[in-house]
Amino acid sequence: MKMLKLVNRSMIVLLVLSLAMGMTACKSQKKLAKEKAAAEYAASLDKAKKDLLDILNENTSMSLSDKEALVRDIKSKNYNDPEINDLIAQAEEKLAKERSDLNKKEMEAKKQAEEVSQRKEMTTATLADYFSSISGSATTSEANMFINEALALFASPEAPVLIIISKSGSIVDYDRPTTIKNYLNYLKDTKNNINRVDKITYDDRGKLTELELFKMK
């Protein structure tokens, strides 16, 4: 009977010790988890600060869209840190200005491209009109006036003019090359306006840099 009581007491003691050890282990795990979470939060906070400073100091090769997305992501985490909040506000202001400048630049580029495109569409007909006006001028001064107006379409008075004599598939035969200034003066002197515009090459400003004409028979 005494032995049975001793065994029961031993079992109770072991159970108590087991429960105590389990509680201690549980507390330790919770503490470790809390410490881990705190460390991860601190690391995340430091990274957010670094990313924001990189954006403000232009120490990143990210595109504007990527920088905007990064700032939105940092802001969504609600760090509730005064320094982070201040950096976010600065970054948003900086990126908003960059976006505004980019939009303005894109609009200007689009407008310029449209103007160049319109000039290109008009050039063929305009050149044909100038060729006709120069060769049909009643006086030299009138022809010179049209020549000067036509030259304004070109990047240089020395822009090359190639006259195609014949064309068969990819095989093209050219007459002796000349310049636009010489060609316009040729029209003035000979009244021989028999060549038609075949191809025009432009620069970024929409100025003509090379002209190909097809010799009509």
C-alpha cells in the first residue's frame, strides 16, 4: 500500500514537472517568435528607409513607374514611423514632379512628331509645285525667289539629289549625282522639269537631307 502511494506521488511529481517544463518551453517559443518578429520589422523598416533615401538621392536605376510602385508599397505597410512618413512625403512629391515633367516631355515629343509628319505629307506636293514654279518663272528674280523658298525645306543647299534613269526590281541606275541647289538652278536655266519625286529622306527636324527623282521619258 505504501509502495502504491509512493508510485502515485512520483507520477504526480513527474506530471507537475512535465507541465512546468512544457509551460517554460512554450514561453520560450513565444519569446523567440516575438524577438524574430521584432527583428524582421526592424530590418523591414531599415530597408524601407534605404529605398526611400535611394529614390530621393537618385541612387537607383529603377524606372519612374517602378519607383512609384515601391513608394506605394512602403506606404501601404503603415509603419507609423515619423521618419518613414517624412521620407514617403518627400518621395511622393519628388516622383510627382518627375511624372509631370515626363508627361510634358512626351506631349511635346508627340506634338513635334505630328508636325514633322504633317510636313512630310506636304513636302512631295510642295516640291512638285516649286519645281513647276521655278521652271515656269517668267523672270530670273521670280525663279530665284522660288529657289530660296524651296531650299528652306532642306537641311543644307548641298543636300544630294539622285536622279534615277531606270529601275528594274532591286536594280536601279542613277544619273550623275548633284545637289539640290544645283538642281533648282538647272530648272531655272533649262525650264526642263521632267523629273518626278520618287523618295525623300528627312532628319529628326523634318528637314530634307536627300532627294531621289525619277527621270520621266
